[in-house]
Amino acid sequence: MPHLLNVWPSVSRQLASSPRVLLLFDYDGTLTPIVARSEMAILPDETRRSLSVLAALDRFVVGVVSGRGLLDLEAMVAIPGLVYAGNHGLEISGLEMDYVHPEAPGFEACLADVADLLEAELAEVPGLVVDNKRLTLTVHFRNTPDSFETQVDSAVVATVAPYVQTGQMMLTRGKKVVEVRPNLDWGKSQAIEKIRRECVDNPLPVFFGDDQTDEDGFAVVQDAGGLAVFIGSTRQSTKALHQLESPAEVGQVLELLARLD
Ligand SMILES: [Mg+2]
């Protein structure tokens, strides 16, 4: 898997020859380093500046596609003119969109019940956070001692099992998180497709991501002839055909993109 900066001459030629480019980024672990508490994942100043510059150029449509709730994501990024997809794409704003997946709100009450059950079940686990984001829910255990990990995972699986068995909910896992999501055929890949269709001029899609739920997004942009960039070590397995080591390197690429001829 080539490091994106090593093949930048050919990649930049491909991007420069595309009249429009759709640049999409995951947030945590991609635009910002992963930190102990999600509210401390502040966008670096240089990254914010580069994204703002790119968003103002006619060539680019810029968006952020995250598991965070939409309002939280918009507040963290806070750059006007971007497309924002929150809750793994169940809610999208920007371009002409003010989208909520039509079936997602029907799961809110159920998710609130699941949140209460998980809060009670996991109350004794140190450092654990149950974050009900209205349309999806995240159990964060980054600040929990590793010795609790198996117990946390089993407790979440057992608590959510009745809702999984009835087909209402599904579980996904990421870096020190387990997520409870409505069992809908909708995630980052569908959100990316929807954003791409909304750009009438069929832009070349590029997607940067670092975690499990980004993998479907990688597949969808590569199938469309675009570029998928995995953020992390080459030792990890991914569908993405390009790689960068860190959010700091994503920052470098943003600066290169802003200087594209
Ligand atoms: Mg991420």
C-alpha cells in the first residue's frame, strides 16, 4: 500500500486533471489525533485554515463524515461551506441538503432505553462513557483499564442482544468504542454516495479515514475511480489503496491540495 506522499506526483496529476474533486474526511483519528476525551479532539489551527482555503476553491467540495452527532461535529469543525455528515451519515447538512434518514428518528426512543440500560449495567466500570447521540450511541472505553475490555464488550453485547435479535439494532466496533446503531442499511458508504450524487457534476471522490466504519467508504470511492486513504500503520489491514501515518500527515496533504495547479 503506497504512502500517499510517496506517490503524490501522480496523485496530484490525477486530481489536477479532474474539474471537480469531492474531498471527504472522517474526523477523530483522521483530522485530529485521538485523545482521551472526545470533547478534547480539537481541530488543529493549520488544518482548519487549510480546510477553509480548500472549501473556498471552486474545484473542491469539502466534507466531514463522522460517527459523532451532527451538531457536535458542526461545532467541532465550525467551518462554513462544508458538507457535514453525522451519526455515520444518518444526518447530513450542506450543499442543498438538510437530510435525516427517514427511518432513523423512529429508533430514538429505543436508543434512549438502551442508553439507560447500559448506564446501569456499566455504572461500576471506571472511565467508561455512554454517549447517546440521539440516532446512534457510543460506549467509549478509552479511559477504562484494559482489564475491563472483555467485560465491557460482553456487557454491551448482552444488554443490546434483545434489540439485535428483533432486528432493531446492530453493533459496530472501533478504536476503544462499541457503537449501537439502528439496523438500517446505511453508513458512511451510503452517505458518501448521497453526497456525491448531490454534487451534480460527478466529482472525483477522495475519502480519508482511520477506523472500521470507514472501510465501506474506502470501497465506495475506489469503485467510483476515486482515492481512499487509510490513516494509520501499514501493518493494519484495510481496503484503502493509499496510506498516511497520522492526522499530522493529513494536514500536510491538505496544504499540498491547496497549492494544486
Ligand atoms: Mg476515526
